[in-house]
Amino acid sequence: MRNLFYLVERFHLIILLLIFESVSISFIKKFNTYQDSVISNASIAVSGEIFSVRDNIVGYFKLKENSRQLAEENAFLLAKINSEHSSIYDSISIDSAFYRMFDFTSAKVIDNSITEHNNYITINKGKTDSIEKGMGVIVANGVVGIVVNVSKNYSLVMSVLNTQSRVSVKLKKSGSIGNMVWDGNSPWQLNINNISKTESVIVGDTFVTTGYSNFFPSDIYTAVVKEVSPNPATSFLKIDAVLSYDIDKINYVYVVKPKDRIQLDSLQNSISN
């Protein structure tokens, strides 16, 4: 304790300076939009560099697991491509045409939180790679989140394990539309809302993306029903689900880049206005 007091007495000016600087920065961020953006971007850049160094060290010891995951994802994508080409003259060709509305940029996950109330993922691609806010992020067999901030070489992704996240989904077998949300509790359980009690939903049913936004293509797997029961307070079902992949084990993701995003945004903004 005596040593602690000694350190405080010796370095009190430096401590006070750091406190005042922290308070000043918080006020600048709060009342100045431009400065807030600059500080946020700088923070992402610094954090990205730190996470990148850490990831390089950890990644060396995970080469085998990373290779296995990449092989599985490549197999999944090749199977989808083959399915689309072999069905070019049937209804699946519509889905193939929809996928041609997007480009996909691969990125490495360098930080991934799953235990916070609002979780985020950092990836090693940014403005240099034409990544922008509002772009969706997926893996080969599931939805990961949405880009919320971008620096030169890194991007911050709001994970689906975030209480602010809301993904438009549909029941694969019937097309009934709902929303996938997270209540901030277990990282292994999400909720599907707004599915009518008249809908036949059983354990093991799958939900996929609707494609109604420019975040994600349609029919990407999102979740599998774990438990379902009538909600006595509403006309909807209470559906607990698990993600279609292990979010704590993702190493590589794909950023979804709509080819006609400017036109889509302009059209949607005109409707909003």
C-alpha cells in the first residue's frame, strides 16, 4: 500500500494528464460528429494492428484447423455452383441470377467476441478493398453480421450476437417470413420472431435469408430450430434456434458487395423520403 501511495505521489501529474485527456476526447466524440468519426476510424486501425499481430501468432498454431475449414467452405460453394449450373433451366436459375447481383470479398477474422452483451468482429479488409458500412458478412453456410465501421485496412462487423442485430429470415420449407434476433443471453441461442401460430414449425426446421435487403443474397442458411412453442401473449410462435455454424470457430468470412448498391440505396431513400 505504501508503494502504491508512493507511485501515485510520484506520477500524479501524468495520471491527471491522462484523466483530463480521456475526458477531453470523450467530449470531443460526443459533440463533434467529424472528430468522432476520425477517432473511431483511428481506434479501429490501432485495434486492427494489435489484433493482427496477435492473430498471426495464434494462427500459426491453427493452420490445420484453418485448412480444414477452408476445404469445407470451398466444397460447399462448389456444390452450390454445380447445383445452379445444372438447374439453369428450372426455378433455381432465378436464385443464380440473384447471386450475380453481388460480389464477394474474402477476409480473415482477427478478433471475435461472443460473450459481451453486444458483440463485434474485426476483419482484415477495409476501404482499400472497397469495403463500406452496411455491407453484409457471411460464411459459406451462414450469416455473420453487418459492417458498421471501416478504416483503411480493417472493418468492424456487428455480429448477429448483438442485441441491435435483426436479420430478415424465412422458413425454408414454406417461405413464412420473420426476424432473427438475439436477446443478449446465451451465444448458442437466438430467437425467430413474427412467425404465425398457424405455421407448422418443428424442431430441426431451417431458416434462410429472405433476400429482401441489399445486405445478403437470398436463401443463405441462418439458423436451425431448437425449440418451438405457442406464445400465449401473442398470435406468434416462440421459436428458439441455433446458428447454422459455430460462430466461435470462424476464421474466414465473405463480405457481400451489391453490384448495384448505389441504385438500390437511391431507390430505397426515395421511398423513405
